[in-house]
Amino acid sequence: MLVLAIAMAAPAAAINMWPSHDASKRFFADDFAQNVLRSLPPNAIYFTVGDNDTFPVLYMQAVEGVRRDVQVVNVNLTYSDVYLEGLLRLDPAFPLTPGLPYARWPSDSTRTDSTFELHVSGEPGALGLASDETIPEVLTVHAKPRYTKTMYLGDFAIIDIVTTNMWRRPLTFAMTATESRDWLEPFTRLDGLYWRVVPSNHPRVRLDTLVASLFRNEFRGFNDGSVALDDVTRSIGDSYYGAFDVLLAATRANEGDARCKELERRIEALAPRARLEGVAVGATARKPLCTDR
């Protein structure tokens, strides 16, 4: 009788749990990875920090063949010499000095910062600048440790990639890599779902480029109440809104409230804030930047 009761209860339990476990319309990780990869400039180096911003992108490259010209670098793994050696084995031309940190940087752990000059060369388009923008000959960069008071292998590795690259490949950072790009922040510009390093001090957002980049993305499921959202999915939405909020703030400052509200309505239709806020671990609830409620 007990076995029969369990057998009869199992289908009912499955039916009750089906709405929260139905993955037939869950494209969040797929869309996120493709949205990011397809927006990056050709041959970009893309710095990530964790599992959720790294593995979907790597899967899309390895299995689906999307944008294999992009090199993904997880900054948290650059503290491992094995990982750094693997980057060079994968691509011997990758801009990294073999044998770090001994080849270029002191190996002691007493350094609390590193100031260096980053020489600039190349055409404006290749550098991510408009044809009428002034290109400086050199940038003075003040690097700092990412997570500790002193600099270690991972910090030296990022500095080495930036200096060795010499603007040959676009350097880009994931929306989630806030701390990792901290010392490069004065030279970064939001160009989509990523920050790009450009040879300009506090570069202004390119509104037309940013609007085109963000609104050609896929956001399947975010505006569909029948599709369950978990914390990881909400954190993906939080990354989207990190980019949207930069867009809205720049739009309001440069084109006024009316245009800002127009874009905010489009964003709400794609990914309603009410569906995303207040659940994701570490997510910060945001107030609308343009529309009073």
C-alpha cells in the first residue's frame, strides 16, 4: 500500500513543481553569452571574474563556434602561474611575458602600487576613438592591487597584458568586473555589455553606438511571467541593468528627459525591473532614472 501511495503521489508532485522547473523557455545564459560575444570588437581580449560571466561565454565559443576570435581571461585565475602558462600555450602570440612576474616585475609582495607609462600608437578607429579625437602620445597609469593591500602575481599579470598588448588588441571588461578594472577606470568607456579601454581620459559615452548595441540584444524570458527566475538569472538581469543605467544617465544628461523616458519605456518592455530587483544575491535595487513613480 505504501508503494502504491507513493506511486500515485509522484505524478501530482511533478505537476505541482513543473512551473518552477520548466526550462523549455529559459534562454538566459544562452542569450547573455551571445549578446556579449557578438557585441565585442574583433579580436578582443575579454576580462571576466566569476563563473556566471565566464562559463556561458566559453561554452558558446567552444560548442557553438560563436566569436572564437575573442580571448576570455578570468582575472581571478591570473593569480595562478599554471593559468597564465595555459594562455600562452593556447596562443603563443597572446600579449603576456613568459615567466611572470620575474621577467618584468619584482617578485616580492611589498609593492602597494605601480605607476607606469602606456605609450599609444595606432589609428583612431582601431583604438576605439572617433577620427576627430586627439590621440595622446602616452598615458600615465596608476595601478593598484585588486583584492589585497599589496600586489601579487595576478595584479602584475593584468599590468603586463595591458603594457605588452600595446593597443594591438581591444581590451574589454565584463560588466561584473568592477574591481578588476578599477585602476583602468579613467580610460574605460561603456560600449555595450562591456567596458572598453581607450586612450582617452574619462571618455564620453557614445550614445548612438550604445543604443544600437544594447537594443539589438536578445532578452527572452525576462518579460514573461510564466518563466521562473532564479538568483543567477536575476544577476544576469542585474548586469543588463548596469549597462542600461549608464545609458539612461548619459541620455538624460545629453538629450533630456523626454528621450530618457522613451528609452526607459523600451527597457521596461524588455526586462521589467520589478521582475529582477530584490532577490539576486548582491543585487542592488535601482530607482528609475527618468520616470517618476
